[in-house]
Amino acid sequence: MTGTPRANRPVILTFPDVGLNHKTCFETMFEHMDMLEIIKNMPVCHVEAPGQNEGAKTLPTGSVHYLSQFCPFDSVPCRLRNVIGLGVGAGAYILAKFALNHPDLVDGLVLINVNPNPEGIMDSVANKITEWTHTLPDTVITHLFGKEEIETNHDLIATYRHYIATTMNQSNVSQFLRSYNSRGALEVERPVPGGSINVRTLKCATLLVVGDNSPAVEAVVECNSKLNPTKTTLLKMADCGGLPQVDQPAKVIEALKYFIQGMGYMSSASMTRLRSRTTSSSSITSFDGSRSRAHTNELQRSRTHSRTEEKRGRSHTDVSMESVSNSNMDHMISKSTEVAC
């Protein structure tokens, strides 16, 4: 826990993916200089699944079957009034499930690589074969990263393979992975104008994030199609791998700042206003400035294809932020949007 919870501010609650802990999943993002402004304004609580912390003792077999019932608040030492959830993969699924069951406790969700579907028969067979023919670290690697990234980004893959093999309890990771692979569907349904008001869906503002080389691309796009279009934004990041918060932290942080501003917080936050040429006449428009959960931030549909050189030496595509300003924060967009950056 960093910072002190305040009555008028939600806490950023993070939850990592299978095979990762809060350091290996979020450290690159939270130690980035652009994240300092968010940390100064928002308390942060990092939550890890049981037995997934560094140096954890081996849990009894079968003790990590908790995905549908797990409450992140059970692991928090103090009482939190409300949170903005930031989850990756299995962590994103758990936080989404938590938000569905406790909508009054969740102000917003940033879900990276979320998969709303249960594992299909073909996926189940493929995972079984992978378990028989691969070591656990390699099995987790194929969950975290896409084929292209595994074949080309050798340093990154070697680093994470080392993390998984040396810092994580292998038995606990295996239990967590099996639990995630046996998950049920999120059971969300897109509301239809004039339809039932009791449709089960996420009630809070939601930002979906995925890299275009991630193995979760199709699942995230499908998740977007199932959520409330007035409360959901899909951010698809070009030339980005399985962990956007590691691969392109500056862009994820920028999107997070706008997301938080759209909820009515950090209105004076500075932005880098990334520049780019756009292939259409539109770029990103404003977020809604209302703090009400019924008025969520939306990005106007745009596609951008310019590329700038990142510090890591890879070519990335920037999204235009120039059109977002504090003066037009009250503008509201009523339809679901997809942004490529």
C-alpha cells in the first residue's frame, strides 16, 4: 500500500496475471516518471493472489480454486471505500468478476488482456498438450506473450522466464494457472436501448487495453462487444506485445490519466499530448468530466498509424492527444469506441 486512502478519492487496486507478482507485472509502469503525478494524487494498493508473492510457501493442493469467489478486499489490511481496479489477464478477470458482484465498491476498471469467456474444448486440449510438452515457465510464457513476440523479443522473454522460474513458487503458479483455465464466463450482456434495465453488465467506467500482438486480442475485442457501449473504451495498441504496461508504459499511463480525469479526478494533471498524423479527420476527443458513474469517459473513434521511436528501440504508433483539453471535459459521447494507438 502506498499513500493514504481518503474519503473523496478511490484507491487504485492492482492485480497481476498468472506467473507474475506486483513487481514483475507493474513495476515498469509504476516506476515510470509519468506515473508520479497519478501516485501523488491516488493511493495505490497492490494485491496478489494467494501464494503468488515472492518466497511464498507451497499451498495445499486444490487451495487456489477461488476465481469466482475471490474478494480482493480480503487481502487488504485496511477498509477501502471504493477502488479503480487495474488488472492484467487473470487479474483483470478477477477484478471484473468482483465489480459485477460488488458494483458499489468499484468506481472504474482498467482491464488489460481480459478474457470474458471460459476455456473452450480446443483450448483445453491445447493447454493439456502444452503442460505435457513444456516446462511451467514456458507454459506461462505462451499465456503472457504472443508467438511473434516470443520468436523476436528474446531478451524480454528470457527475463520473464527467469522471473517465473526463480521468484515464483512453481506449485502455487501451477494451481493458479489451472484455476484460471477452468474459469467460467463473466456472463455479461450488452444493454439494448429500450431493453431490460436488469441486464448483467459492468456498471462502472471501463477501459479495455490490449496490444495488437497479444494472444488476448480477440478475447478483448469480444469483451468490448459485450459491455455497455456508453461506459466502455477499447484501447488497441499498435506494435505492442502481451504486456502493454511493460512494453509501452508511457502510453498506458497517458490513457490512465485521461480515464481518471474522465471520472472527475486529477483535473489539473499535465499531459504529454503525444502528436501524430492521423489517417482520418478525427482524433481522440474529450473524456466526460462528471464524477457520476452514469457519465463515463469515451474516446472518439480514430485510427492512427504514425510511428515514433521509443526508448526501447522499437517502433511504436502514437495516438493524437492534442484535441483533449480541460476546457471540453464535459463533452459526452454516447457510443462505444475503439482507439488504436
